[in-house]
Amino acid sequence: MSNLTIELKGKERDEYIRKHFRKAPSLPIAAALWLPGSSNRKTGNVPTLWIGRTMEETRASCKGCPLCPKKEGGNGECYAYGSPEYALHSIQRAAAKDPERYTVNRALSNSKRSAKMARLGALGDPGRLPLDYLKRSILKVRAVGLEAVGYTHHWRDLPSLAGWLMASCDALGQVDGALAAGWRVAVKVPWDFLGDNGTGRFKTPGGAAGIVCPAVKTDGGITCNDCRLCDGSKAGPVIAFPSHGPAFSHKLRSRRARDKERTAKAAALLDRLDKGGE
Ligand code: SF4
Ligand code: SF4
């Protein structure tokens, strides 16, 4: 980032960045903040990488992702910029005082025995860290017997990361191109996407097999630590993520309530039929 952007403040600085940086700038290794565990219920308690020593760095790493904060030119739909942002603030404050506590070595050495994977990353795009560092970190994850689960929205300009991370696509129409470029793929789908005939399975326009993320499908019954399908080095289906940020959670809640009501009605009807038949 130029000296000018450092001197500018507030809205002026945001405006300058929006105008002059078309894609996310590279970040230094120091922007990789690793923790040995996580309280995220979806992933499970696994070593986790957070990106950015400051929220400016975090947001900058996402620049170019259509879901990124409006300040960076996105639509602001990324659910990771909800409450995880507060967690990252306190990690950043602590890391500023003692950066050595937030290295990949320390996180992996102190991780729980139950961890079977590491997550790259909780907030921010790991694809904007130095690639040698990122690959070395993934090799370390594997060296301690864990799988590396992570995504980048910058897959189009990072061909050498295919086989290391998953490509994040924003629509089914993008998936076949990413697959042809050698990536495993995760794709955002509408909040009410259920796959073919509600099975959770589907095909891309080019015919590749996909499934709805099991953690989303089971409403948290399966964690990433159980599943680990999003390790970009492994063969596997395309993973669909129904939009599940705050903007969609009330719709999901009412769909679940309707499903519950339907199940209860069906059980009561069958019960009545049984009793009538006795
Ligand atoms: S989806 Fe990933 S790259 Fe996009 S804004 Fe969210 S954290 Fe950043
Ligand atoms: S497919 Fe598996 S590893 Fe990927 S996000 Fe869903 S639960 Fe996690």
C-alpha cells in the first residue's frame, strides 16, 4: 500500500483505496494470525488462521470478492463480517502486543488432540498472503497429521494454489471453469437451495457432481472437523453453500419451523390412523 494511503484517514482513505486498488494487495507474513483453536460451532475446535493485523488489512485481503464489505466495493453479504469481526478485533489487539503467540508453529503445537484439520481462514482471504508462506503453512498442517481446509476468492489470478485451497465461486455458472482450471470448488447458492428433488445432491451445468455442505444440511449436526471435504488437495464433489448470513437467517428459521410443524402434523395423523385401526 502506498504512503499516501497511510497518510489519508477515514472516508478519504477508503475512497482512495476503492479507486486505485482494483484487486486486493498482497499482505506480509505478519498479517497471518493463527490460533490453536476456535469456538466456531460449524468448524469445531480446530487451529484457525485469521487474516489481517488490522481490519483494514483484513478487508483489503477480500477486495475483489463480490461479498466483501461495501467499503471495498462488494455487496457486504459476507456473513463472516458479522460477530467474527469482534473476535478478530481482540485477536489483533493481543497480536500487536505479542505477535509470537500467533504463529502457525505455535497454533499447531498447541492444538487439541481432537482436531483433524486446520481452517484457513476464519476472516479475510488467505490468497493474499505470500504464496510461499501459505504453502509452507499448509505443509506444516499436513506434517502434524491434519488436513488443510480453506478457500480463496482470488482463484482466477492464483493458479498455483489449485490443489492447495478450494476455489470460492459466486454462482453455479462459474464452477465448471474453475474445475477445468484444476481447482476443487465451493460455490454460493441461494438460501433455499436443496439440490435435485431435495436430496442435497446436484450437477453443475457441465455435469460435475455436487453436494450441499453437510454442516449446513444437518444444521450443525456435522462439523467441518468431522467432514473435511473442503481440503483442496483431495478429490471430491463441488460443495454448495446456501447463503446463510444474517440477511437469510430469519428465512431459514421460518423454513425450519414449517418443516418441524409438518413433521409433527404427519406424526399426529399417523398416530390417529394407528389408533383408529386398532
Ligand atoms: S467470502 Fe471470504 S473473501 Fe469474501 S468477503 Fe468473506 S471472508 Fe472475504
Ligand atoms: S463440506 Fe464439510 S468441510 Fe466443507 S464447509 Fe461443509 S462441513 Fe465443512
